[in-house]
Amino acid sequence: MAAAIGGPTLVLTLGWGGLVKFWLMPWLVYHFWMSTFTLVHHTAPDVAFYPAETWHEVRSQLSGTVHCDYPRWVEFLCHDINVHIPHHISTAIPSYNLRAAHQSLRANWGEHLKERKFSWDLLKEIGDRCHLYDEESAYLSFAKFDDRAAKTSS
């Protein structure tokens, strides 16, 4: 309903430029921001997938996501969601307790945690080494998946 009223109101009062400036650009920035966080926290090359017979809830919650250190201003703006592993343990942990929860996890389960420092090289590494889970071979690159799909469809 808000878009049905807000969109035309922006166009009528500010023109198409207003729609781009006050709706499209914030929308694109927000989705880039959230997609980057999601990608870094869940798609790092060292995050393992386990077949059903070896999957264990605790191991998956601790090592199935990544804690990433971002510049302090990013962490402030995002209410420390980069302190991501406690979020996977319990979504009931409030943002102001995420750092304390992470320190406790590090002290007790440190060898299971994945921690990285954000950089554009990290994003490139994730993009270059992105993979698909496959029950037969555990991991497939997108290229190998495409090759296999082409062979089975022939």
C-alpha cells in the first residue's frame, strides 16, 4: 500500500529523479549491504557442508557461519550483526550482548569457530571459490556443475 501511494507521490512531486534518488538508490544500497553480509557470513570457502549421517547441530551452528571483523563504523551501523556466530546459536541474544557471547564461545569452542577480517580480497575469494553442495562429491564448482548437467541432459 505504501508503494502504491509513495511511488506516484515521489514522481508527481519530485519527478522520476526523485523516485531514483529517494527509493531506488536506498533500495540498491540496502540490498548490496545485506547481500554482502549474507555472502560473507554463509559462503566462505572454508564453511563445510556435512551429509545427513555426519551432520551434528552444535558443530554446524559453530562452524557453519563466519565471524567477520569489519571497520568499526560498519559494525556500529549494523548493531554488531557481524558478530554472527552467537546469532546462529540463539537469535534471542540482543545485539548489545553479541560481543560478550562471542567471547564466551571463543573461550570455550574456539577451535570450531571461523573468523575472518573483511576485505575486498575476501569477497573476491568467496566469489572465485563459490561452490555447490552435491551429495555424491561433496562440493562442485559452478563450472563442474554445468559440465555435469550438460552430460546428463545429452
